[in-house]
Amino acid sequence: MADPALRQALKAGEFISAPGIYDLVSALIADRMGFKALYATGYGTVASSLGLPDAGLATYTQMIEVIGRMVEMTKTPVIADADTGYGGLLNVRHTVRGYEKAGVTAIQIEDQEFPKKCGHTKNRRVVPLEDMVRKIEVANDSRSSADFLIIARTDARTGLGLEEAIKRGIAYGKAGADIVFIESPESEEELAEVGRRIDKPLLANMVNTGRTPMLPNDQLKKLGFSIAIYPSAGFLSAGQALHNAYADLKKNGTNTDAVPMYDFPEFNKLMGFEDVWDFEAKYKE
């Protein structure tokens, strides 16, 4: 079941900052931090589970398996990337029902042509506005609870300009989207224009070294945004940490104090070994 806390926070005017999670380790760590939501990033999930680019190569089945496990293992509401809905209108209905059944709280569907690409990369093309409106209408009709939120994303800004992106955002809100996501505005002025003209809760995508300027939460809220997602914060940090640790090992023949690491006993706790040890103490032969 979707967690009503996210919808209630939006209604109360609270700003929601959601770090990107991409596997079970990142999900468990982020879940301890006290965020109001977590963002299951498509880019990071595809990269970590398949070792492939976020270019429409992962299927619904592959994604729901990982995302469902993330939801199961965490207590924080999860916002989940669902690409284009993985196909046509019937696929969108199936995807919405599956994500909701898995316990996702908000589903993100975008208006790219298939196969889609990561929103801060080049050569993205969008479907006709009317086609995406129909997808949103189907998504709206397919959910069983108002607590399960629909996020409509448009990738029109990069190829067709800000005006077309705003036009689409307005239309998607009217079609039933709870939250509108204009992907990759290219300046603070463009973010402000989005905030002025779209009368729906707005999501900002804060990608480190991406196309959109990185702004703090309080500034995004002043510009009219309600949610900021940080999809790359986890996997870029982990990637750099792995690179440093492996390079240290290769150079020195051992790991040195030059590379900080997660404390092993604490990591055991994160993975739930204390429960295993308690079980073994109770039922030891």
C-alpha cells in the first residue's frame, strides 16, 4: 500500500528532499536518515543490477523486482521511476497496478519515445502531447488509492524548448497528474518560470554535474517547487568510493587509512546480522 505520509506532507506545504537509491545497500542506508521520501532511480538501478545504460534496456519485470525489494526493506515512502510506463496504454495500466501493489508511494512516468534515455543526456525525443495525456488518464484510472501519486515528467525542454515543456506540464496536470516534473531546465530563471506558470506540486531533478543548476531546498521552495530528487548522489558517491578503495589496494597491496570505509561491525548491523545472532543464540543446538 502507498504511504499516505507523502501526500499529506505535500498538502501541508512541506518540502520533500529525496535521495536517490539504486540497490538494497543504498536503500537501507538512506532509510535510516530521516528523509520524507526516497527516490528509486532508474539510471542507478539499471546500472547496478544490469551494468547497462539507462536507455530503455531494462524491462518492467526487471525493475519491479528490484524496486519491490527496496520498498519491502524500507519504511520511508518510495518514489519510483517507471520510464515511459514500459509500453503503450495497456502496459501503463499494468505498470501502475504493479508498482502500487509493490508498495511504491509515487510513480514517475515520462513522455519520451521508446526507447527512452536518461533525462540529462542527449538525443531524447518526446511523443505527441496527446499520447502522454492518454497515458496519464490511464494511470489515474488504474490506481486504487489517492495516496498512490502520479508524477508526470516531460523531456520536451531539451529538444523543443521551455515553452513546449511548460505547455505539456500544464496539460499533464489537467489530465490527472498529482505532481509535474519538467526535466532539465537549464537555469535558475527557467526553474522560476516553471514555478510561476504551473499550478501543481512541482518536482526538481538535482543531478550532480547535470543540465540543471544545483540549488538548495529552501531556494527551490521559494521558486515554487515541492520536491527535489537527488538520483545520482548515491551511485556517483559509491562509484568514487569504490574507485578510491580499489586503486588504494592496487597501489599499496593493502587498504590503507587514506581511504575511509564504512565500519564493518556497523555494516553487519545494517544487514541485520544482530537478528541472525539472536536467533542462533535462542535456537542453538
